[in-house]
Amino acid sequence: LDAAEASIDNAKAQLEQAEWELNETTVRAPTDGYAVNVALRPGVFVGTVGAGAVLPYISTDISQMVGCVSQSAVRHIHKGDAVEVTFPNRPGEVFPGTIAEIVQTSPSAQLTASGSLATFAAGTPPDRWFLRATLDDEALAESLPQGVAGTMAVYTQRGKPVHIISRVVMRINAWVAFLTTP
């Protein structure tokens, strides 16, 4: 009887493990979006170590613009500051928005694991810091293709005397797109 019960417990444990493994074969999206360039096929082995993307995923749950600024400029930028953005694929238009987030780190904060000490070249230019901005027109932001490049002007409290110059330059930039966009 003891041997039979042990065999039943062992079979239950194997079934539980097999159900867990089967559940792990399902790919779940972390947010709303879609997959592109899918390389997953039956029989493909996928592990937790990122050896290569087998399912590049485009999230559609957020439609923010990303900009980068120098370390010296980021100190004057605050969440809620006004921005204007132009896109070459939307010539003649300037889109208002606001700074949603200042990413409080730079790429040099990330180190690649290796067997050697980190080295820094003399005269290395300062890293760029990233900003996230939302456009006032959410429908437009959602309609823009991801990765579209543009120009962003940030209007800080400190630079108010030159905001008019930046606004004129942004409008000129928007109209120049008529000449440079094929």
C-alpha cells in the first residue's frame, strides 16, 4: 500500500510538472500590442536567457515621445514643462505637449558584465538623458508610427526670454519638412 501511494504521489508530481511546462509554452503579451517578425515555430527552444529575440513585440498601450538632452540641459527641465514637437512626415504642423517623465539615469549607468574593469576614455562626451513627453492630441500620438523621428523643443521656466525664438525655429523646421520630405 505504501509503495502504491508513493507511486501515485510521484505520478501526481509528474503531472503537475508537465502541466506547468505546458503552461510555459504559451507566449503572453505584457500589454496591448502586436508581434512583428515572429521567429517562433513549433519545436523552437526558447529560454529565459536573452540569446536572441524570437518574438519582437510592439506595445500600443503607451504613446509617448522620447527625447534626449545633455546632462547640463536636463537640470533645468521639470515634469510638466511644455514641449512642441515637429515630425518630417507631418510637414507644416507643430504639436504641443508636456514632459511626462525625466528618466533619472544615463546609459553610462549600465555596465556590461565582463571579466575586466570598466575604462573611461579621456574627453568622453557627457551622456544624454532621456525625457518622455506626451502630446496634447492623444489621437495623433496613437496614429504616429513607433520610432518616427522628430524635433522637440522644451520650454522651461528658466528660458522664458528665448521661448519666442524656439517657437519660431520650430515653425520654420515644420515648414522646411515640405522641402526635405520626398
